[in-house]
Amino acid sequence: MDHTDTDATPTGAHGAPEDPKAYVEQVMAEIAEEVRLRRSSGDLPPKLERELDELFLAHSPVAGRGGDLGEALRMVDAATFIDPVVPVESERAAGQFVKKGMRSLLLWYVGWVTHQMSQSASAVSRALHIVDERLTELERRVEVQRVPDAGVIEFPSLHGPDSWWVEPAVASLAKAPGRVLHAACGDGWLVRRIVAAGGDAYGVDPRPRQVDVPGSGPSDLREAAVVDHLRAVAPAALGGIVLSATVEGMAGGERAQLLAAVGTRLAPGGTFVVHSVSRTSWDAADAPAETDLAPGRPLRPEAWCRLLEDSGYQAEARQGPGGNDFLVVATRDAVTAPYAPSGR
């Protein structure tokens, strides 16, 4: 199955996309209800429930691959208490009586140890909750300073079907080993140009209603943030990726996340195309207002080449007329490691 053709967002009864958060909450509520019923009927022994919680904590994405910290802390809270009353079930007739006797003799000692361990775990849990609260507050303050749709900043004179960089970009994608993604695709004008040249392309754009404008035709266009979409795509599933009006206003951390996603989703030998405006255009008097509100500034062509070459690409930059913008075309090596930020 081609994962790029499958939308990861669940759909409702009429084909309309549901709220992913509401969908997850509904599934979790159904699971909780099933657990409650099994617990009340005795089908779910406490020992088995704790073992399942421990396995989930160890192997779920929440445990260490970018999941929600609050979810992990709820499982830490559940595991804070250490039960000193050990089970006494036994396959042998006399085994249960022996275990009960040993438990009665040692319960005062084991209870004293487990009480102190539970206290220690509770202190660690409280400290982690403080960290979670402060991180949540920091995220809230950062989000307040972000401008809606500031990730896409278009310069009308530099982003369009007649722009100088369009033909070189399309030509560089002629031998792409797979489907081509255009981020910030708008009404899909570049997608249609790539398809007309014999390629297989689709587009994503985070701005509402951009992909549904009249005249966009039958192109495969989707409303989604590029990083979120790339994370839903199968590894090495894309033969080419084009970024335009996307990277200029990104902060360093945002750019690192985007390039990390590109590095894992682009197939070996794939083509990565970046169109960016120069700092002269960024600081011009007629620049879009979003440039003043964006958290970052454009990188120079030399910085893009250095960044991509350090990550296993062969990169080449080309300046546009008047030095207003530039195009970077990079080819991923046939055998290379995924992108990893250099820390600079």
C-alpha cells in the first residue's frame, strides 16, 4: 500500500474528518469502560492489570518517543504505590498455606521497606509534575507569541507559476524515485506543473481553505502541516520534497524537526528542493507583515548547502535574478543516515 495515498486522520460517517483529539479521547473512554466491566466481573485480576500497565509504560510511544508527558505521569502515579501483600496462589495443595505463613511473618518487614520506597516514588512523581506544569506554561507562552499561519509566508512576486525557479525545480525532480510532495502548495499550481512534466506529485498546505479554491482542479491536495504530514508518511516513501514559502520564518528548533522528518521520509537517491527568499527581500519595505512577526529569519544559500551536506546530501544553490531569492537542490545519497541536527 502506498502510505502517501492514505490520510491518517479518522473520518466520520459522512467522510468528513473528525477531530483527532476527540477521536483518541473516545477510544480511551471505551477502553476504560471495558476495563471497568472486566474488573467488576473479576475477569481482570489486579496482578494482571499491573503487569499490563508496566508493559504499556515500557513499550508505548508515551514512554519515550515524544508522547504527552502528562499521560506518562499518570502511569507513574498509578505505579507509585508498592503493595507489600504478596500473592499466595500455588499449584500445590500445601503451598498456599506455607506462603500465607511466610507472608504473615515477613509482612511487618516488607511493609516497612515498601512504605519508604512508595514515599520516595511519590516525591519523584511530585517533582515531575512540577516540571510538567512549568513546561506546559512555557509552551502556552510560546504559542501566544506565535502568529496563526506564520509558517507559510508568501511573496507574491516570487511564488507563482511564472517564477524563475519553477522550471529548474521541476527538471530536478524528473528522475525522482517516487512520489513528490510540495509543501505550502496553495491551489496546487506546482503540483500540476510536475504532473504535466510526467511526475507523480501531491501537495499539503496548513492554511485553511487554500486547497479548495476554485480552479485547483483534480489535484491531490490536502490541508495539513508539513511536519505532521511527514510524520504520518512511511519511511523512505517519497521520491522528492519541495519546500517553498515554508522555511524562512522558522526558528532553529522548528527547522531541525522539519529536516529530521524529511531525512527519514525521503528515499535514498531522492531530491530535496528548497526555495527561499534572501534576507534583502525579507527586510524590504514591501515584505509581508508576517516577516516581522516570525520567530526566525531566512538562512543564506551557503548555510543551506552546509547544513544539507553535513546530513548526507549533495547540495547546490542557485541565486535568482536581482538576488531576491534562491533555489537549493539537494540529492540524498543512496546510502546515508537520516538527518541529525549538528548542534550548531
